[in-house]
Amino acid sequence: MKSFASLASLLLVAGSAAAHYTFPNLIVGGTKTADWVNVRQTNNFNSQAPVTDVTSADFRCYDSATNPTAQTIAVAAGSTLGVGCDQGIYHPGVVNVYMAKAPSGNVSTFDGSGAVWFKVYQISAVTDGGTSISWPAQNLDSVSFTVPKNLPTGQYLVRLEAIALHVASTFGGAQFYLSCGQVSITGGGSGTPGPLVSIPGVYTGNEPGILININYPIPANYTQPGPAVWSG
Ligand SMILES: *[C@@H]1O[C@H](CO)[C@@H](O)[C@H](O)[C@H]1NC(C)=O
Ligand SMILES: *[C@@H]1O[C@H](CO)[C@@H](O)[C@H](O)[C@H]1NC(C)=O
Ligand SMILES: [Cu+2]
């Protein structure tokens, strides 16, 4: 067991960088891929700084400065797909995972523009009417979900966003940690994913789950931002 003193000095040494994080890899068939191979390298790969403007072009894949290419990895429909976090999800907040199908069939050349994104997974807050609030996504090293069995075969962007809410009580205070991976879904079905949204465009920043004081008074309920999850 760590002593309090060593834990305190660890936190001191780690400093503010430890407070931020990126999502640089995928977990496919239980195996973690190398960083920034199947995930487009984000602008913050060194700084780990978040996006705070939900209307900016970088709110989509946060890669305007890196202009990255990534390799596309095969993932079976109905299987478990994970997205790894470099330092763990440090801040209290929630997670959404969106996907978008490459219309050309080749996700390498797909920029994710248009109303093409649907939500496949979320981790929300747990509330109990105002006595307590907890954040199941906090401290996770990765986020795993089941790829819908009925998702059509084809190539997709997978965009994870972890919304940090520790200083979200003023407009623009919520911090978005995000990245886009490239997957080729195999053995898919004939589902019709939706509702479809544009990113940016899906949020204004005024949503009750984004512009929120999570500390006082303790929120009685929490509304997850974005559309309903499509589970096929
Ligand atoms: C997809 O596009 C990339 C980038 O232009 C290219 O290198 C790759 O060969 C393409 N893949 C297929 C299967 O056409
Ligand atoms: C809680 O529910 C009320 C009533 O539906 C709603 O107006 C409010 O925005 C919700 N609060 C949060 C933080 O989602
Ligand atoms: Cu941080």
C-alpha cells in the first residue's frame, strides 16, 4: 500500500500533465494496438490538452495540426472493441463513443463531415436525486463496448470523447478528450444506425450535461449529451 507521503509526492511530480490524457490506441480481440497506429494522431499527442470549443473543426477528430494517416484494423460486428487511454480518465465526467461509415468504402480518405455520426456507447453519471453523484468513467484505463451485431459491414471512424466536467460550470469550461480510430467492420448485419448527427454540430455547449456545476448543489439528475445510443 502506498503511503500518503509517497502518493502526495507522486501527484506533485506528475503535475498537471497527469491531469490530461489522450486515447491513442484500440483494443481488438483483447490486444492493445500500438499508439497512433489505428488511431489518427491528435494535435495534443504531447500536451494532452483538451478541446473546449464544441463548434471547432478540431472537435471532430482533433487532428488539424497532425494531418495524420492511420491504418484500418478489422473488427467483427458483435465483438468487443476497446479504446485505450494513456493516463487513465483522470477527471470526473462522462464518455460517448460515436461511429461514422465511410461513404466511399475507404475510411482513410474519410474526414467525417456531414450528418453521419451515431452513438454506439455511453458512460453517464449515477445520480440519486441530489444526495450524491458518481462518475463510473473516472479512472478507467480504457473504454470497451460491444460493436452492434447489426452494424453493416464496411469501414468506419470510431470517435471516443471523454467529457471532463470538473470546471464545467461556466460556458466553455467542459473539457473534451477525444480521438478517432479507423476500423473495418466484418460480418456485419443490415441495421440502420441512427439518429445521425454532425460533429461538430451535435452540441452547442449549453446542454445541461455540458454546462453544469457538478459540485454544488449536487445535481439531482444528469442528462447525457448527444443522441440516444444505437445498439442495433
Ligand atoms: C484507401 O485510401 C488510402 C489513402 O488514399 C490508400 O493509401 C489506400 O490504398 C486505400 N485503400 C483501398 C483499399 O483502396
Ligand atoms: C434534470 O432534470 C430537469 C428536468 O427534466 C432538467 O431540466 C435538468 O436540465 C436536468 N439536469 C441535468 C444536469 O441534466
Ligand atoms: Cu486535465
